[in-house]
Amino acid sequence: MSVESKAPATGDGSPPAGRVGRRAAISAKTLRTDRWWIQPVVTFTVLFSFIIYSTWAAFIDRDYFSEPYISPFYSPCLAIKCGTVPGSHGVPHLGIFGHWWFTSPAIIILIVPLGFRMTCYYYRKAYYRSFWLSPPACAVPDAHAKYSGETKLPLLGQNLHRYFFYAAVIISLINTWDAIRAFHSPQGFGFGLGNLVLLANVVLLWMYTASCHSCRHILGGRLKHFSKHPVRYKSWVIISRLNGKHMQLAWTTLASLAISDFYVMAVSAGWFSDLRFIH
């Protein structure tokens, strides 16, 4: 049985102090005494650092190819200008975008992974809390006075996540081809440290993409009888287990993408040579 307070009203008609009705009148923004702010600060720092690095790497427009390695930020290279900039001669390109495309070819490609991650269910939680403070942590008030959810622009675009997932699968296939092709240089079959870097990045990207909630729903969603669809059910079970690691994979792939791009750039720029195990 609930107990309501019977605090007397004040003489000037203002609300009584203390407990009123079923809710305590607490003036503090939060009663949490732990360091709840550490997680949003760390999240903000890591995400912002990756944004700075990836933006710089995309606009620098050079040193993204060192035979047989190509940076995942620049693959597939769709512009004719690919391979004509310093430090990137000979890069495979499709030439879909003509000479009128004056900026970095990476801008074309990064739209897909950016859209996929911006609409990702985990990343929404991450940047909502760390960048928008909406809310910054559990039991901590939202920094915004009003909340309309994801029903208005630009957040209405979060519904495009499934379509970005399809595009991300295509990009992952292209990155897989790049990683396989990198074992074959002009001198024949070869194996170096760069192969391990690109291969690890591809494996992690596939795990992150497959652990996506949209992938899980595509495999097992709207099935009324799992017993009638044994293949989809087994696939759904595997993806569900992987889905439990979606947060960890989201962070790990940020690191693998940055490391892959940096390694190719450093080798192409001549900062150090690729460590070759088999020439």
C-alpha cells in the first residue's frame, strides 16, 4: 500500500517542501555518487579522435596505395584521378567519376561506412550519450528540455540503417577481395605484415557487419515456426551469439580501420618498409 505525505501547504500558496504525493522533491540533478561521467568522456574522446583522423586521412588524398596494399578508406577507387596523385601511382581504379571529380576519392566510399555506423544501434547509444548528453548516463537527467525520439529530421534518417547494412556488405566484399589480392604482387605470391593487417581488418569487419541487429532480423525475423526453417534458425542462433559482442566489435573495428589505413599510408610515404615474410 502506498503512503502519501500530508505536508501542510505554505501560507503564500507555494508547494510544500519535502515529500509530495508519491515522488520525493529532490533538487539534485542526480544522486549517483560514482564517477558516471568517465564513460561518456572516454567515448567522446575516442570517437572524436577517430573522426579527426579519418577526416584527415580522407582529405589528404595521397599515400593510400603501396603495391600490393590499398587503404580501406580508398577502396574501391572510383575516380579517374586515382593513381595520379603522389605516392599512389598504379592503384586499381574503376574511373566511374571523371576528371570533374576534384576532391579526394575517399569521400565517395566513406559515405557508406559512415552511414552504417551513424545509424548503428550501438553507435546511436554511444554518441547520443557522449556528444548530445541524451542522457549522459543512467539515472542522470537528459541535457535537453524536450525529447521527440527519432521521429523528426535528421534522426528520422536512422531508419535507413538496414539499407546501409546492404551497402556495407558490398564494401566488406570489396575489402575482402583487396586483402586476397594483396597476396599477389607483380613478383608473384608474397606475404608480409601488411597482409596480416588487412586480413585481420577484414575478419573484424565481417564480424561487426554480421553482428548487426539488422542482419539478425533479416535471418530470423518474422519467422513464426523456426522448425520449418532450420537453416535460417541455425544462422539466427549464430548471429545472435555474435550480436552479443556487437559493442566490442564496434570499437575493435574502429581501431582496425585506423591501423590499416595508417600502415598503408606509412609504407607508401616511405616512413618504413613493409616487413616481408615471403617475397
